Amino acid sequence: MTPKEYQKFCKKTAKKFNTKEKEIFTWGLGIAGEAGDVAGCIKKTFSHGDDQRAGLKENLGDTMWYIAMICDFFGWNLEDVMQENIEKLKKRHPKVFSKKAAKKDKRRDWNE
């Protein structure tokens, strides 16, 4: 399955909302909730000795679903978002990861 096919399928399974505001709030809060579930599965697996890998895999899928829905909301192609991220990473780490390259001169706060 391609990212484009995945995004198209996700849209078919999404709830319809009365307002665009409620829709994006739902997708944004949904991704935050799923990220918390991912963190919980990792913690339980490695700190508590309770293997939650199946739950981790499921919650990663749910997180991807919300990512696809946020892209759809803004009219973005998921493949384009992925490609832009690859280009950013290639510039930052042209050969391999390095701590020096990872450190930015100025932290960008998108909330400012």
C-alpha cells in the first residue's frame, strides 16, 4: 500500500463533523492521545517487563491514521509531507546522524 492509498482509505473511515474546527481539534487531540498510548506501551514493555509490543504496533498504526487525517484536513498529500521530511533530514545529516548537525543554532518554536 502506498501512502497515497493509505490516506485515501483513512478518509473513508473518518467521522464527518459539523464544523472544521471540531474536526481538526479531534484529529489533533487524537494524535496526542495515541502518542501517549505509544509511550505507555514502551514504558510497560521495558520498565515493567510486560510485553506490550502488539499494543505498540496497533497504537503506531492509530497515530499514522491521525497523521493521514491531519494531512487530509489541510489538503496535503501524505507522500509530500514524508518527502519534505526526508529532504530536511538529508540537509541536516548528509551522510550519517551527528550530534553537531542535530543541534540547531536557534530552536524553532512553532507556537510563537
